Amino acid sequence: MLKSPFKTNLPKDAPVKELRFTLSGNMNRYVWSLDNKVVSETDKILIKKGENVRIVMYNGSMMRHPMHLHGHDFRILNEHGDYAPLKNVIDIMPMETDTIEFQANADGDWFFHCHILYHMMAGMGRIFTYENSAPNPLIHHPEMAFKMLKMDDRMFHFMAENDFASNGNDGEAMFSNTRWSIGTEWRLGYNDEHGYETETHIGRYIGKNQWLMPFIGFDWRYRRMGMDEQEQNLFGQKNTKDNRSVFSAGLEYTLPMLIKAQVEVYTDGNVRFQFERKDIPLAKRLRMNLMWNTDKEYMAGLKYIVARNFGITTHYDSDMGIGFGVNLNY
Ligand SMILES: [Cu+2]
């Protein structure tokens, strides 16, 4: 709707450089990019002084992104033609396409990025650099600055949570960045009948939607079985949860409704399929977790979110039975 009070046309005879970007990312992992590439995975984009740079942007994500360009005002091409408004941020809604254009009339390097700072630091941006030009006078140490900028989106983030419950401790920890995930989860009972187990997976997310993650893993568990207790998995393979210490390789695929399907092959020959959905929002502060696998294990849990880092939980686990507890997360 915005209209400039004066004409904002760019020089008519200048050459036009047209660029296209898809605003991309993964909502669930909270990683953000342009054309599925973060700043550190791309080269600077060369532009020439005197040309008109036109950028067509399509937002293929389910969040809005206020895209911001340093050092220039751009025209937002809308229904007002010659009177297109001049801005340096445009907030692009999901599934929306917008075209902006600006006159290349500066020197050196200029940052173009999403102005939600979490998205920017995750790598949602590009650097424009003027060909054969003096450095940007506002950047005092260009090489150092570029190095520091690329460190942002390569950074690994840490998260952890633990359920201190009446039937044991149940939790997970994860280091991850745009492409990699190193995660470990544990279920530690208070006695040998309930058992103890940890599973660790190191994987890399593949594809622009990051639905697929091949991984390698390590599995350790110990549980004292009863005298006549003989367990087999669904495929008739002997279940080794009484004493297992094996490596594995597997694939994780995110199905619709954010159900994670996992297939894992262990070095002892066993195979496991698992389906898990975490964080189902039942009410504003109430979440449900569900899990089932071919080792005939299942789990259902509820968490009431009391504060950002604190919740009250109850869960039923096929090995450890029912429990109540508190959950701390970081
Ligand atoms: Cu954004």
C-alpha cells in the first residue's frame, strides 16, 4: 500500500542485474538460509557500480522474514509504479514473492540479511561486494570481519533436558548446527530391573527440507531380566537389552505431522524400526510425547510447561513403568 510522495525510478539506461532467492529453512530445527545455503557456504555476490540490482525473493518457509539491506535504500515494486516506496527492510510473509531494486552506488561490502537476529546468525543472508572497488569505509578490518561473520552460522548450539521422575532419570542432550546433529539420550532407572540405557547418534541433515538424516550411533544398555524372561523383537531376533554395547548405522526421516521414523542396524545384526513424535501441543502449556519401536518398547508422556526451563511430567515407559517428575531443560 505504501506510496512514495515523489518518483523513485532508477536510471533508465543502466544495465540490470537480476538475482533470485528462495527464503528457506527448517522450522522445527530452527535453521535459516537463502536457497538452502548459509552465509559461510557461499561466496560474496559481485555487483558493479552503476548497475541496477533487482532481487526477486520468494518466501518458501512458514515464517515471515524482514529482509534488510545495508547501505542502500531499495524500491519495493508494487502497484504504484514510478512512486514505488523506498525502504531498507521488507517483511516478507510466508509464500509471498516480492521484487526490490536498488541503484548500485556505493563501495566495498554490504550485508543483506533477515533482520530477525536469530535467523541472521543462523546464516540467513548474503554479502554484496562491489567489483574493483575501494573497501567499505565503515568496515575497518574487512578480512577479520568476514571471518567473524562466517563463525556465526558455523556455531554449534547445545541443548539438554532431564526428567527427574519417580521411575528414573530420562533425558537427552544435543549439539547441533545447520547441518550436523550430535545427540545422546538416556533412561536411567533406579535399580537393575528397570535398567540403564543410552543411545548416541551423530548425523547430518540432507536436502533442502532436512527431512533425511543418515547417522552412526552407539548403544549401551543393561537390564536384569527375570528367570523366565525371554524377549525377542518383532523380527524374532533376540533382544539384547539385558546387556548390549553395539555400534549402529541408520536413517532418520521426518514424516508428516513431524513423526520421526528411524531405521537402525546394529553391529550384532539386530535391526530396529522406531516411530516417535515429540512435543505434540495438546493445550497452550501441555505437550505429549509418543514412541514405539520394533524392540516392543513404547513410551507415552505428558509435560506441563510451568516456566521456560521447568515443567511437570508424567510418563509411562514399557521398561520402567509409570513415573511422575519434574523436567528441567536448557
Ligand atoms: Cu528470518
